[in-house]
Amino acid sequence: MSFSRSNLSDDLAAIAAAARDAMLRARHVVVLSGAGMSAQSGIATFRGGDDSLWSRFDPQQLATEQAWRRDAALVWGWYRWRIARVAAAQPHAGHHALAALATHMPLQVVTQNVDDLHERAGSEVLAHLHGRLDALRCFDCGRAHADPLPHYDPADPPQRLAPPACAQCGGQVRPGVVWFGEALPETAWQVAVQAVVAADLVLVVGTSGLVQPAAGLPALARRNGATLLEINPERSALTAGVDLYWPTTAAPALPQLLPA
Ligand code: BJW
Ligand code: ZN
């Protein structure tokens, strides 16, 4: 049989129908989102493609504690640029669909994303596994930093910038993200584990499935009886282990899961 264009679109329609069916039957859904969830809001992913962050910037120079100790102005300038990009972005139809779905059924969002686009679409996020860009705190004493940041034009490229000073100890204020080699926030990790263990459907959206320990959550869910549904235009490290792989993007796919 030839693999014609009409067969492909028939296949996609069948997958969409199966995904809708899985949602209808589910009693406890956990969404595990990654950077691909925010891609159609104009936020760069970390891996894949010429525009991805790690193809343009070196994670060892920017996303580790050692990098901060070596050159905090380089690291802070890059994060200040990313904070401005996120602030200028808007949630897309997929973010809104997840918020709407949660009004129809028990649905919890666990995200690796450091932006707040789920929240701005109306979702309550159960766990930010890798923290949040804007949850600023002092690198030295840990105190939260809530003062507004000086203006930064999101169209400007990243540039070296001295981090704000901590009001308590005068130390350097850092972004609230989890760098490589740092532990995930304990509570966020515990509630995420509990949620996926209790879920009967885990919807994995837009993650490469390469970063541990978050990448282990779908397999944990499956060992505890959950069905795994993945939305990603490219196959990921998780695809071989899911029950249903929907090769599409988040913004058009997620609204199709809403009940008619
Ligand atoms: C679309 C789409 C569209 C495109 N629609 N989809 C075991 C084995 C090997 C290594 C390790 C291990 N355990 C720990 C490690 C080390 C490390 C790790 O995993 N490294 C691997 C990379 C090899 N892990 C850690 O260091 C973690 N810490 C830890 O384990 O600590 C142990 C410890 C315990 C006790 C005490 C002390 C320590 C921490 C990991 C922190 C990750 N941090 C980052 C940066 C956050 C800060 C920042 O923002 O700068 O988090 S890395 C980056 O990757 C970011 C992301 O959250 C994370 C995951 O990326 P994600 O979301 O999957 O995005 P991408 O870009 O990879 O993929 C995008 C996907 O979307 C693609 O598949 C596209 O196809 C798809 N897509 N458009 C839907 N429209
Ligand atoms: Zn301090």
C-alpha cells in the first residue's frame, strides 16, 4: 500500500479520535509539559532546531552554579533577557484548552517550564519541577527578591548585566530556576510523583524526555497503570514507551481534546 498524503491525514484523524476517547474515559489526568508547550507562544525550546537555546548558547556557561560563580553578570544578563521575552509572550490556544479541560475533569499540570504561561491561561500548576524564571532569590542567603526589575526591551539581545543586590545581605539575586546539578524543589518533586502515580492518563506535551529526573515520570506513571499519550511533532526519548503518539504541535492539538 502506498503511503499517500490522504493516508497520513487519515492516520492523524484516527490518532486525534483515539486521544479524545482516552480523555473521555480518563478519571485523573496529569499533563507533563516541556518547552515545546511554549514554542508556539514564541519561547525558544532548549534543544532541536537552529533557534533552540542550547544550539545558540552553552549550558555549561549559563545554567550551572559554577557558571554563576565564574561570571554572574554573563548569566544574569542572559536570564534577564529571557525574563523579558517571557513577559512579552502570550499563552496560546493549547494553554487555554488545558485550563478549560480542568473545569471538566480532574486534570493537574506538572511542568518543566520556567515560564508562567500555564498560569496566565488560567491553569493552576501543581508543580514547576525546574522552578520559575521570575521567582528571584538571593544566591547567598536565599531571601526572595520581589522588587521590580529595571526595564529591559525584549527585542534587545542578551547582554552582560550586574545582578540586583539582595536587600538583606547585599548578595547577588539569581533566577528561580533549577540549574544542572541542582536538586529539584523537594515539594514540587514529591507532589509530581504522587500525582503521576495516581493518574490513569498522563499527557506528555512538548518535552524531549532527556533531562532527569523529570523524564522518568511517564515511565513511573505507566508502571502504576496509567496510559501515556504524547503530543510532539518530533519523536522524543519517551515516544517508544508511550501508548499513543500524536505527531503534532500543542496549539492546534490540545483544543481538540475538549468535549464537544
Ligand atoms: C513541540 C513543539 C510544539 C517543539 N508542540 N512539542 C541521570 C542520567 C543522566 C544524567 C542525569 C541523571 N540524573 C541527573 C542527571 C543530570 C542532569 C540531566 O538530566 N542531564 C541530561 C541532559 C543528561 N539533571 C540534573 O542536573 C537535574 N538535577 C539533578 O538530577 O540533581 C541531582 C541532585 C540530587 C540531590 C542533590 C543535588 C543534585 C536538574 C535538571 C535541571 C534542568 N534545567 C533546565 C534549565 C532550567 C533553567 C533555565 O531555564 O535556564 O531545564 S535544562 C532544560 O531542559 C530546562 C528544561 O526544563 C529541561 C527539559 O527540556 P524540555 O522541556 O524537554 O525541552 P527540550 O527543548 O529539550 O525539548 C522540546 C521538545 O518540544 C522537543 O521534543 C520538540 O520536538 C518539542 N516541540 N515544538 C509540541 N509546538
Ligand atoms: Zn541575600
